[in-house]
Amino acid sequence: MLGYTMPLWAIPIGIFVWPEPHGRARLVGAAIGFAGLVLFMNPGLVDWSDPRILGGNALLLLAAILWAFGSCLYRRRQFESPFWVQTFWQLGVSIVPVAAIVLAGLAPGAVRWSPFLVAVIVYNAIVTTALGYFLWGKVLSMMSAVMAGQVLTLTPIGGFVLSLLIFGGTLTVDVVASIVLIVAGIFVTLRRR
């Protein structure tokens, strides 16, 4: 959930990196949506005494801040190369440090290669990562990082609804209220004048 606070960070970062006009309706919609996101995250679920949990949450917030910063920088620059070329280089550059981190923490014999594992890796590399980078670049070429991120807040809602349908669980009043706030914030943000 903390990763989806990206649009929250994109507002102040965007003011300095890519000063786009944000009308009152956009800012009000963002505030409504973020209130729903904060309610949906429910800070009462965090064990504030465990330094590992706090460190993990800090890394997630840092990732969201860097995502917002990268999105605002991407928005600022006019690219002449096609989106697939940009995606290739984003993945090509990022694979080196990611592979180094994975290999450094991998115990010998920890991976049991199988056709299923290879299929999962290929799916994640092509569909979720490469296609995700490509589509995110396309979206940022059409709208600000704040607006794009606001729509992305639907992702945790979709995940929550799917987990309810698949695994069961309880739908509480605060969750319903947060979903209503997030969706209302998106509608206010994206509403045409």
C-alpha cells in the first residue's frame, strides 16, 4: 500500500521539477483520494516496535518517492525515441544492479529450475515489467504524474476485492469508506470542466 502513495509525492516534486497547472478541482480530488488511501492503509496494522517492519516500510516510502521523482522527470523531457526503445533501455540498465543484489543474497542451490519457474520469470519480465514500463511511459506522455498516479490508486482496491472474492474476509465500514473516497477523488481529479 505504501508504494501507492506515489501520487502524494508527485504533487510537491512536480511543482519543482515540472510545473504543471493543477486547478483547484484536481488538488481537491487528490486530497479526497489520498484521504481514502490513508484510511485504507490503516496505520493501526503496523507493529511500530519492530525495526525490520519500520525499515521495510521506510524502503517502500522511498520507492514511492523515487517513482514520483522519476515520473516527474520523465514528464519533463521530450523523447524522440519510441516507447519500446525507452522500455528496453530502462530494463537493460536496471537489470545489472537488480541481478547483483539477487545473486549476492542467493544461497547455492536455492533455486530449483523448472519449466514452470522459467515461464513465471518470462511472464514477469515481459508482461508485468516490460509492458508495465511501456504503458506507464505512454500514460505519462498524455497526463501528469499526479493524475496518472491518482488512477493507479485503484490497484490496491482491485487487489483487496479480489482477495475478498478468492480468500474470503471481512468488509468493514472503514474499508468501504476508503474505497468510496478513493473513487470519488479520482472522479473529481479527472472530471472535465
